[in-house]
Amino acid sequence: MRYALSTLARFSGWLALGAAVSAGCAHDRTAGPAHPVALTASAPPPEVAAAAQSITADALHGWIARIASDAFQGRGPATPGDRAARAYLQGELAAMGFEPGAGASGWEQPVPLVSVSSTMPAIWSFSRPGSSPGTSVALKWWDDYIAGNGAQTPDVTVDNAELVFAGYGIEARG
């Protein structure tokens, strides 16, 4: 399995080199008439051919199954599952011979994140100003309404505000 990762890494390097060479050969059509360049196809190095043969569903299944497993608890940002997934990936990269590229930060580049968690009322009641008693509507969370809040402040409350419908409903009948 380690050989497959190493081979995959070498193959990826050859692909990146090929993409860079292709980009460098691009012709600027605004610069004048095209001058055809004779390109000759040659067989890739044996390592590339071997790497291409090693990229199979079976070769990739183990890593994909591992990173998608319940062991990483969904990999949500800043969760224990996220930290475990990052440690797993660092270990795999180190085993392939890669070195950290983030300077003093090692394998990871610091990225500031903001998390927003919204708690909606179980029942949200609305009434028209000046309406008679009993003419309000009470909506049940999830069954009658779904809402969220993206404000990046500690607390947000909505009291005595206008109701604006911003969505649609679909009713499927079988």
C-alpha cells in the first residue's frame, strides 16, 4: 500500500510537470500568425506507466474508506474528527516522503474560522398588529418553518419585526 502511495505521488508529479509544459507551449493568438511546432510523442518513463497502472479503485478504496469513516466523526471544522483527519493525512504524506511546507506552522497553514450555531424556537408565533385575538399563526420548527441565522455576533433576537416570506413550499402527493 505504501508503494502505491509513493507511485501515485510520483505519477502526480509527472502529471503536474506535463501540465506546466503544456501551459508553457500555449500560443498567444493575438501575437500574430501561428508557427506550428513539431511535437513528437514519446513513451512516458517506466515509473509513470507503473504509476498509471497502480491507480485503481482497489488502490484508492482504502484511503477513501478511511477518511470517510465514522472514525473522523464527519470532519467538521475545529472538531475532534477534524483534528484526527488532519493527523491521518499528515501521517500519510510523511509516509510518502513529503515534508511540511507551511514553515514554522509545520504541515498546516493557519486559517481563521468563524462558527455560527443557530437555535430556533420550537414554536414561532406571528400575528398582525391590531388583529383580534385568535388570528395569529403558530409555526412548528421543521414541520412548518425552517430558518437560520448567519449573523456573526454572540446573540441575535427578533422581536416585533415584520415577517417576510423568502422561499417556497413544495407539497408532494403520492
